[in-house]
Amino acid sequence: MRPNIPITVLLADDTEMMRRAIQRLLEDDPEIEVVGEAADFTQSIKMTLELKPQIVVLDVHMPNYSSLTPLEIRTSFAPCAARLVAISIWDDTDTKTLAESFGAVLLLDKAKLGTELVPTIKRLLATPLGDQHDER
């Protein structure tokens, strides 16, 4: 990453405590700037389209998911070309499939964010768009 040009990130999680924890984790890195926070899918889509972050850290189990289909979520995020990093307390096949249906490039376990989130964000920005999916 070039100096003075931070990676822009939107945090989307329905739990304020989780958003605060992720914010603290990311603010320690001068190459990353959190540009906004959302508490549900509708708000995260709106803010992504307005703020155009490079990365959206998206909890896959937020309120109002049932009012949107995975295709609607994926299509709504598409215009800004943000890379979606899904997060969840579950790391099972169904959750990974759900994350992928939203357009997420990978799913991170919330318990491992402290060690995996910052390197993942940096790696994603260094990877061409067509080669984003993680093999986990």
C-alpha cells in the first residue's frame, strides 16, 4: 500500500460491542481507515454505496436478512466493487455457502479476527479482483 493512502473499510455487525472491538483492532494500523459502521444489511448496503469502501467486513447473521435474498444482497453491493469479508461465530459449510452467496470472498471466524483480519484485508487489496476467493 502506498503511504498516506489508507485502505478504506466499512464495518457491518449488529452488535455495537463487536463493531467497537473491530474498530480498535483496525485503528492500530495506519494503512487502514474505518469509514463507517452499519448495524444491519439495509444500512450496510446504503453506506457501502455512499462511502464506496474498498473492504466491507460483514457479519452474515444480522437483522433484516430475511427481507432480502442473497442475490439481492450480492447485487446491491456489486456497483461499488467492495470486497466483502464475511465474519461469523460459525465456521461451518452452511455459513460459508451463505457468505459466498452474498458475494463474500471469504469467511473469517470472529474468534480469530484479532490475528487474521488485518493481514486478510491487506492481502485482498494486493490480490487482483479475479483471484479473491480464499481456499479455506
